[in-house]
Amino acid sequence: MCCAMLLSFPLMAQDSQQEQLAELQAELKERQQRLAADQASAEELQQALQQSEEEIGRAASQLQKTKSNLATNQQEQAELHAQQQTLTQAIIQQQAALASQLKSAFMSGNYDYAKLFFYQEEASKFERILTYYQYINKARQAEISKFRSNVESLKAVNHELELKGQELASLLRQQESQQAQLLARQTDRKQTLAKLNNSIASEQEQVASLQASEKALMQAIEEANRRAAAQQQVELKGLASLKGKLMQPAAGTVRRLFGARRQGQVRWKGIVIEGSEGSSVKAVSHGRVLYADWLRGFGLVTIVDHGDGYMSVYGHNQALLKQAGDDVRQGDSIALVGQSGGQSYPNLYFEIRHKGKALNPTSWLDL
């Protein structure tokens, strides 16, 4: 019996190990499934964030156009009001002139022309009176023509003012609708961003997310370089002669982050300018837009080629005002400051690169 028990011990131990292995395999499979589900959820949230920020960009761009149209409409109305006042004053003066002429004609209207005609000794006087009245009549006809022309012009101006007023009311309603749409999209974005931040809460996940974002930017820059190489850009001479003289691309507080540790081994390749949401982002020098789209981790991004391998990168925008292929001059508005790319406050992320290598922007900007 002792021998039988001794023989059964290895079998029992083997069964126990197999059970432990099965449990470990089941737990590993469950963890892998959870990880896959989390990754899928994070990817869905990234796509939702991209969609929300792109919608914000479109709404902000439309809102800016409406504001520009409003300003134009108000300027046109001001000019029409000035014309209206000028025409009204001219009509009042013409009415007074015509009244004076009619009064003069009435005061001089007691001449008997038939009698003057038959009495030859009065012929010279009669001729003078006829000449006088012909002159008066011509002047009166001219004033009447002017008067009628001004009255018609005033009617046209009043009609144009009425149309401009209706257009202005329509633009104001459009602006209210666009602002409401923008606020709704911003609310959606905040909710999506909160969920996304929770899904990448650990430092390892944050580093992986930053590395993925940096990889996406490098791919975008490489693609932009390929586009630049395919185009003749003889008019673009690079930025080498402008080092330290480039204008600041947005108004605000500059955070000199280049080279600083960002997360883990990931370091900053550019700077951040904290500004006002919706304020203008300007091209630092003349060039051509090679990329204008949403990019993971950087939101709505514009990349401008300046020639000779130099490029400037503008990220975290609220809206993009230029498209790929557009030529830009120094100081042109190319985007609006925003919070895209998962930012919690409005800012511009800015880089300068030469043949793909990141350069310290603070050495190039006139700060």
C-alpha cells in the first residue's frame, strides 16, 4: 500500500501543475482580450477625437468667414448711409433752388409779351426779357433733371440699404448657429478627451502614445518632403539667412521646451506658445503649404515648405485657413490657435526642421 501511495504522488503533482498552467493560460488569455479591448477602445476614442476636432475646425473656419462678411456688410452699410445723407442734403438744396427760381418767375411774371411785341420801342427790352427767361428756364430744367436723378439714386440707395439690412440679419443668425455648433463640438471634444486620457493613464501608455504621435508627425514630414522634391521651388530659398529674424507665429507666452524631457525618453522637438483660442497663426516666412490636415497627437496641423530643406510645423490649431498647395507670404494667417490634438488649453505647437532634423525654434525666432 505504501508503494502505491508513493507512486501516486508524482501523478498528483503533475495534475496540480497542469491545473496551474491551465489557470495561468486562462488568465493570460483574459488579460490579452482585455488589452485588445482597451486598445480598440483607445483607437475608437482617437478616431472620435479626430472627428470632433475636425468638426470644430470646420465650424471655426466658417465662423471666421461669417465674421469677415459681417465686417464687410457693416462697412458697405456705412458707405451707403453716407451716400444717403449726401443725396438727401443735395435734394434739400435743389428743392430750395427750385423754389427760389419759381418765386423769381412769379415776381417777374407781370409782363405783357404781346404788348411788348407790337410796341417796337420796347423790342430791345422784350429781347432781353426773352433771353433772361430762356436762361432761367434752362437752369430750372437742369436743376429739375438733377433733382430727379438724385431722387432716383436715393431710392436705389435706400433699396440697397434694405437688402444689406436683410443680409446682415441673415449673417447674424448664421453666426449664432455657427457659434452654437462650435460650442456643441467643443463639449463633445471635452468628453472624448476625458475618456481618452483615462484610457492612457499609465506612464507606459502615455509614452507609447507620444511615440506614436511623433512617428505620425515624422511620416507626415517625410511625405511633405517627397512632395517638395517633386515640385520646382526655385523661388523658395530656405531660412538660413533669416536665423534669429523670423517673426513669432502667434501672440502669447512662449514656453521654450525644445530638448526638454517630455515623457520617458521622449523629448520636445519644438516649442509651445500659449495664446487665445481663435487668434491668428501666421507663417514665419514665405513658402508653400505641403500639409494641412489632422494628425494624431498634434491635432490640426499645417506644414509649410520654405525651400532648401527647411520646413515649419504648426500644430494644435482650432482651424486651418490654407490648403496643401497654397502659397503663403510672411505674416499670412494660415490657421487659428486652438486645443486640437488632445490639448487642455489653447496653444500653438511650433517646430522648425531642416531636412527632417528638428532645430531649436528659439534660435530662429525674433523673440
